Amino acid sequence: MTRSRKQREGVLVEPHCRLSDVQVRLVDGVSRALLQDPGLLCFNEEAARIFVKAGATVEDEQGCMRLRIPPEVIDRALESAPSTVVLGARDPDNRLILDAHEPRVRFGSGSETNIWLGVEFKKGIPRFIRQPGSIDRLRAAAHLCEHLEHLDFFIRCVNIRDKEVTGENKDVNKYLASLDNITKHVQAGLTSLGALDDVLRMGQIIAGGEDAFAENPILSFIACLVKSPLQMVDDTTSKVIAISKRRAPIVISSSPMGGTTAPFDEFGMVAQINAELLAGIALNQLVAPGAPVLYGSVPVRTRLDNLEDMYGAPEFNHYHLDCAQMARFYGLPCYSTAGVGDASIPGIQATAEKMLTLMSVPQSGAQYIHYAFGLLERTNMFCPEQAIMDDAHIGIVKHALAEPDISEDSRDGVLAMIREVMQTDHKMYMYHLPLPTREPVYVRYPLEDEKGGALLAANKRYREILELPRNPLPQEVREEIVTKISGVLPQSLNSSKAP
């Protein structure tokens, strides 16, 4: 039905299955067993009532409740959860159709970094400048990402920390600053439950009405309601219930750290995060059967010398490949992670760390891969030049993951081309290269500069993008938002050039 619609194509892959069918069912069985014993510590009374009504049991604990969720509750949730989720966009050609049964991979930004890393060159030497996040810098990031060819969706990647930003107005301004500068899908977490209706009303105004938004949901939400290990927190759970009631698209996310908040070993990590995600998806579906939901696996590994999260580790790939396979087993679109650098500045180390996951995780067929652009220092920092380099690398990755172009239809052409070349004096195939308008061919590294390498080339490209015209919301839409949405700050609609 939805496949006939226009969408961003991403890259279709042949999924790499790290787990056997027996191992998948073993993980599933252990996850279900965990949801009964020890169960979930639940700090939200409404969620407990919803689960009890569905057939779960609840026991009083000191300061919370212990939920024990039987397998049949999970089964009913998985039966009602849709296997296809549409994430809309201001430009309908940028929509995403995430089909759990189609391993079509898209890449986007992510995190909500507090630090913006600027780059300045003096006499060919880069100088790195750490700056706080702001609305202007979020707008700049959205404008940049609008022009990154291989970025398929935008998750707010800069925390807005302007003095005028409060807990009450943060959500409307981070969504508005993003949507006013990009025509791709926009996603973020919800800071304040009280802002939910304003954010959704804004999306409906931009989309063209309530029905238009339901057909083309230009914004969506992320929520990590289970604090690892196996604790359903109060405030985020309330947000999930409210978002689910309104049937807005949501990622149910979990991000345990192997070695601290989850087992270090692969089996234990995947069984625990899978249990946490099944519980969150079950709550979403118990509230609103059939509501659009994504399986949001973000497992990381603990760095054992300082207990910080670690993304450039081999185990990271194992966790994510396994989780994507579990999502496919359940028929759920998968939100996954690749392309994060533990390094604090752009360079060889950051590139190596990023490519370790960018060349591996997408082979899982996860439909929605975030954190892939611009992140350094784990997920604490966004650097626009790094985002441009990541875009170049992801272009190479997409090309490398593309399906083989070998078919019976091409047989005669291949024979004719080789025979023709062998009849020439030069014996060269240069005259037979595909034209760039027909098929991309990497004839050189996409970011090169004789004076300063890839970083200088990325810096120049970023400056060029900043000069490109913006594609803001129509004036009448802006005026309606200002009139009907409370808390809008002037800088969220400021058309001045960003840093």
C-alpha cells in the first residue's frame, strides 16, 4: 500500500544474520523469562494499572512496584504493532517508509549535544573551539543537514541552552528551529509532558491539518522509559503513555551499558535490552493498539578504566547486529546506531572508530540508523565539519553495501564491451565508464584539499552551505504558529546566518 509513495530510498541490503534461528529464539525466551522473574521495577502507577488490566501481576516494593509480565501480554502487543511505519517530512519526497520486512537502511543525526565544536584555519593549521549549544547552532545544524546528500532524517543534535529557554518552552523551540530549516523528517525527545499538545499542534499546522499530519507525520518522538537494568521510570513512562494515546510515531529506546547497567557478555546484554524494549513496546500497544512504534536498540559498552560509554569497540557491533535481528524476528522496524566517535576532535582516530560501525551495523538491515553524523567525544559534541566528512564516508558505505549489479539482462552487454575493448589498440575501459548522471562512480575521495586534507575541504564546504539560501516555513505558517503555540522564542524563527 505505502510502497508506491515517494520516499528517500536509502540503501537496500542483504541482511547479515549473526544469530542462528535457534539463538534468536533463545534470546527471545530469556527476555520473556526476565519479564516474569525478576520482572520490572515500575515507578509509574498508571503503567502498572495498564499492565495489570492486560494480565500482568504487580507486587509492592519499597518505593515502587514489581511488574511481572506474562508472555501472552507481549504476544498481543507484537500482534498489534505495525510492521510498517511512515515518518513524514515537509517535502513528501523526503518521507521514510520503514518496513520491518524490507532491509532498507537510512542514516540520520542524533544525540542532544551540549558542545558545538567549531573549526578555524590559520595558515593551514586547524584550531578547535568548544562552544555551548544554542538555538542558532541548532538552526545551523538543521540547515547543514538539509544539504547533506546521505542524511535521510534529522534528530536534533544540539541542546538549546539559551538563557530564554526553559523546561516549559524548550520542546516547541527545538522542534520549530529544526523544522524551519530542514524539509526532512524531524525527531526528538520530549522534555516536558505539558508541551506535547503544542508540539503536535505545530506539526499539524505545518503539515496542513490534523488529517494531513496523520498521513504525513513530519515529526516524531524518542522515549527511553526503561532505565537499565529493568526499571520503568515515572516521568518518561508518563510521556510514552500520552504520546501513544495521540498515536504519534515513537521510538521506544533503551541504552544499557555493557559492564555497568547490563551484562558485558553478548547474550546477557541482548537478552536484557530486548526485554526492556518488549516491555516498552507492550505499554505503547496496550495504550493504543496499532500505533506506530520503532524498536529502539542503543546498546553500548562500558569503558572499563573510567566507566564511560564506549562506541568504538568490537562488542558494540555484536550488540547492534543482534538487536536488529531480534527486531526483524518480531516484525518491528529497527532504530539502531552507527558512526559515533569516542575521539574528541576530527582525525584518523575518529574516522577509524566511525567506520568500524558504519561498515558493520548497516549490514544488519536496520531501517533507521541514528548518531551517524557529526558526533565526537562519544555523544557529547557535534562538529559540522565532522558531519560533512561523515556524509562522504556514508556515501562510500552506501555504495559498498549496494546489491550486486549482475543479471541475465546485462550478459550480452558485458560480453560486447569486453570484446570491443580487446579489438582496440589502447585496451582501456575508460570510454565505457558509466556517466555520473546515470550511476555514481568514485573516481577520487569525495573530500580532498591539497593544502589541508579532508578537514579543510569539509570546512570550506560548510562555509559554502551556510551561504546557501534557507528554505523556511511559509510566512503564513510561521504567523499561525506564533499565534497558536505558546512559548515560541524569536530566535527560533530568526533568518539571520548561524555560526
